Amino acid sequence: MKSYWNRENTFGLLIGIISPLIFLPIVLYILSISKGSTFLFIWDLMSDNPEFRSKYISLSLISNLLWFYYFLNREKYDYTKGIILGVLCYAPYMIYVNLIM
């Protein structure tokens, strides 16, 4: 079976890239409540320190699991393939920050 790139793959890729960026402020808000500090303090900590940024972005990647299982249960496998590729787009940054910096 040949697998070609189609519109559903592109839509899944966009979901995989954009969803963590939208979910990131929610993660930071939850962390600020649990740590008893302000949202702006956690946001500045994430903005200034790449190691914290990497950790918080990896937490926001959990949002892609929701999309992945949603499309997997509906047997929309092209969307799930795009979501996996969207998550893999974050991998080079995580490796760079954690191993090189």
C-alpha cells in the first residue's frame, strides 16, 4: 500500500503544531495556581529560561493526546499520522535545549 500526503495529513500536522501553543497558557495557569505564584511570574520564568520552556512545552504536548485518541477512535488515521508528525516537529528543539544548551 502506498501512502500519499493528503489534506487530512496536513490538517493533523497543523493540529499537532498549533494545539500545544494554545494549551501552553493553560498549563502555565494551572502551574501558577499549584505553586501559589502569579501567572506572570511563571510566564517570565518560561520566557527567560530555555530549560523551563522545554519542560512546559513538553507538558503542553499532552494536548495532542486528546486529539490523537479522538481521531483514532473515529478511524481517521490520516489525521493521527499528521498529529504524530506535529509532535515530532518539537523534538529537535527539545533535544537542542536539553543536550546542547
